[in-house]
Amino acid sequence: MVQEKQSDRQQRLDNFLQAVEAAQKVQDDIMKYGLEAAHLYCDDVDEDWLETWGEDENGQQNFVELVTNFLQSDDLVAVRVRKLLKDKSLQEIAVELERCLRVSKEEDRIFGVKNVLAGNVAVAESNRGTSDEIDEIELLDLAEELLEKLAEMFDNYK
């Protein structure tokens, strides 16, 4: 009987420690990837995220690192993206771009990337006079170029 109580206590302690580890993992992801990670957890709160925790984590993390490395490169597209989104960390940008690649429709992916790029800049319809503004066509062209590079990297990554 005493042994059963100890076993039951140990089981409850193990369950508690697993819950604490899971909470620390969520906190670490939010600290590492920003509020976007919190939104992803919230979006999936009713799903099986706890059961599938970590199954594709290494794959996503490695692809995000690949995108981050690309953004650090001297590639002309990467340079334009860094200049445009100078107030965001490369890690933040990479996570947002990786999320855009998950969208199934190509048109939605392009506009998702465009929205990521437009996040910190004023978009002008035809004003090219100020340095902080970028016109819609120029932004869409950059989004398409970036999406081509990301799709190529994603295909090579698989």
C-alpha cells in the first residue's frame, strides 16, 4: 500500500515535470521566434500540438536557419530585403517567410511575402520621391523574386 502511494506520487511528479518542460519549451520558442510563435501555439491550441511536439521542429528550425543565412548573404534580393526591413531581426523575417511558404495557393504565398516586406515601410502608389516609400509594383516584384529564391531553397532542402 505504501509502495502504491509512492508510485502514484512519482507518476504525478513525472507528469508535472513534463508539463513544466512543455511550458518552458513554449516560452523558449516565444523568446527565440517572437510573438509569431505565440500566435502559432494559440492557433493550434485545440489541436494535437502537444502530442506532435518536436516531430518536425528540427526541419523547420533548420529551414529557418537556412533562410536566415540567405538573408545574411550578399545576394541582391537578400540585401534589398535587409534594407527594407532594417527594423526587424533576420530571425523574425525568416520565421515569417517560412510561414508564407506553407500556404498552399501560389498567389496567396506571393501576397503573404509582399505583406511581410511591406510590414515596416510606407507603400506608395506612384510616389517615388521619398526614400522610405516603395511602390506596389516594386514591392510585388521583390516579393516574387524572394519567393523564387525561397522556393528553390525549400525544394533543395527537402
